[in-house]
Amino acid sequence: MIPVRALRAATEPANPWLSWDYVTRNQDDLVRALSQHTTLTFQAVAIALVLALPLGALAHVRPRLAGPLVGTAGVLYTVPSVALFAILAPWTGIGRTTVLIGLVTYALLVLLRNIVVGLAGVDPAVRDAARGLGYGRMRLLLTVELPNALPAIVAGVRLATVTTVALVTVGVVVGYGGLGQLMFRGFRSRYHAEIMTATLLCLALALVCDLVLYAAGRAIAPWSRAGRTA
């Protein structure tokens, strides 16, 4: 007599974790979800950077503000993503705007902290030399301190980008989660190939973004590379 479990396994359709057939049949869905995921990530990090740069500069110029600014960003970062989306939804609705605001909020702390640390870590001798040449406070900040803080800022952008790639998937709770929507749909239908394909694409996106930003950081701050070599 054939066991019930073996009979059930024999009659159930194949459900592999990796399936090229799934990729070819759902190419349009995958491209659309990946495009949505990538766009959300880049927009969130770009907006957060635009906000973090002046805030970080202000915290550097006015050290008394550093604690409150970084502390406020830290408090917002501790709010669970699902809870934050739920708080925003009544005011911003269900969809892209809610997810984007949440992602910007989370990226802001990482960027702000790295900007403040990077500016604070500029060699005092470099500042003194610039002051001796007659540099004012704003010129010193823009032409000396910010360029020297670029490695720390780029490191913050890399970390914020990789973190945002992961957080975008949570946006599925308000209907706009990029690859997270495919993951959720796969879990709901127990479709292994859909879950795994979306997961691998998410990992690949994070890796590619990190490598591109690493190369960009080396290109725009060659002096930091020369310093390490020396």
C-alpha cells in the first residue's frame, strides 16, 4: 500500500525554489517590480541626502544643535517600519508617497550621522591652514571640510542605500513594495520560485548599488585613496 504522504507528493505539481521557466513567463512583472524598487531606493536616498547635508552642516557649525538633530533622527529610526507606514497612511494615503516618506525618514539618520562624524573628523591642521589663508567660515566648510569629509559621507550613502533596498520590501503593507509585492504574493500562494526570484533580485540590487557607489566614492575622492596607500 502506498503511503498517503508519498501519494500526495506524487500528485502535487512541482514547486521548485529556482525556476527559469518562472522568470521567462513573468518577465514583465519582474522588470516592473525591479524598476519600482530601484526608483524608490534612489529617490529616497537622494531626498534624504538633500535634507541631511544642510542639517549636518548646521550641526557642525552649531555644535549645540548636533545632539538634538541626531537624537531626533535616531528616535524616528527606532519606530518600526510597519508602524511608521500605518501612522503616515491616514494623512498621505495608501501607496508611493507613504512609502517614500518612510524610507527618507530611515535613510536620514544614517546620512546625518555620517556627515556630522565626517566633518568633525577633518584634520585640525587643515582647518588651521585654511584659516591662515583667510578662509571664512562658509568657504572653509564648502571648500575644505566637506571635501575632506567625502569618504565618510559616501560610506553613509552606501549604508543608507543598502538599508533602503531592504526596507522597500516592507512597503507592500501599503500597496507599494517593489520586489516585496512579489515576495508577499509568493508567500501567500506558496509559490517558491516567486519568493526566491524576488529575494535574489533584491540582493543583487543591493550588491550592484553598493559596488557602484564604492567606485563613485573612489572616483570623487582620490586623495583618500592616495592617503591610504601612503
